[in-house]
Amino acid sequence: MKIKLLAIGKTDNKQLIQLIDEYQNRLKHYVKFELEIINDIKNAKNLSEDQQKEKEGVLILNRLQNTDQLVLLDDKGKHFTSIEFSKYLQKKMNSGIKQLVLVIGGPYGFSDTVYQKAQGKISLSKMTFSHQMIRLFIVEQIYRGFTILRNEPYHHE
């Protein structure tokens, strides 16, 4: 299985980029992982929230293959502990899917079309974080999940 993380807009913070890169490098030992950035919508301030979500939705859906399993990082999604998330990853690998696509939406969330296409939603917290921070958190949690599955000493209970 391959894991792809799609995210709207680039990260400006160099320290965050370095940390995301570090966990991406660590992940190479466990799974094929790709972070794909979707450029911000041009002239977004001239669009309503719904128009922006629709345009972003088209860009997200255009990057999917028919066999991909789409899971949205969404504040209304399922909450996991790190151990539960590692079991979730194992279940996905056992199911035989080719690619799990996790998506971090834009500032207003996802369009109805993207919600309808998604096979699941995950919430990382009840708190709100910047989209840039979420990138780091999910990449670290994927790494943590694989270390848990291999009984490696990264995670402590």
C-alpha cells in the first residue's frame, strides 16, 4: 500500500518544512509515502466560501485514481488514539487497497462533492490547528503508527 497526503497551499514556515521532511524520510523504511501540495486558488478572496470549496474540491478529485481510498482529515471525523490509528493503518494494508489518500482541505473545509466521494473522515483533535501544523501532526502519527506495528521503542504507553 502507498499513502499519499494531499494538502491545499504551501507551507511557509521553514522549521515546519524541516520537521515534515524528517518524518517523511523516516517513513521511507515502512511505507511508500508521498506529500502532494495543491496550489492555493488564485483570487480566492473574490470567491465565497462555497465557491472556494468547490474549486478546491475539483483540484482534489482530479488527483485521485479510481482505486484510491479517500479519507478526509476533518474536525467531524473519527478520533483515534495512536495505537488505534496504528491498527487502522494495519487494517487498510490488509484490505489490499493500492493507495490510501489522506486530504487536508483548505481553510473552509471540503465541498459536498468531496465529502460524498470520501470513504472516511479522521479528526486529529477537537482543537483547531493551522493546516501547516496538521501536515506535521499526520505525518508524525503515520510514522508513529508504523513504529507501533513493528514494536519499535518510539511510542510509549
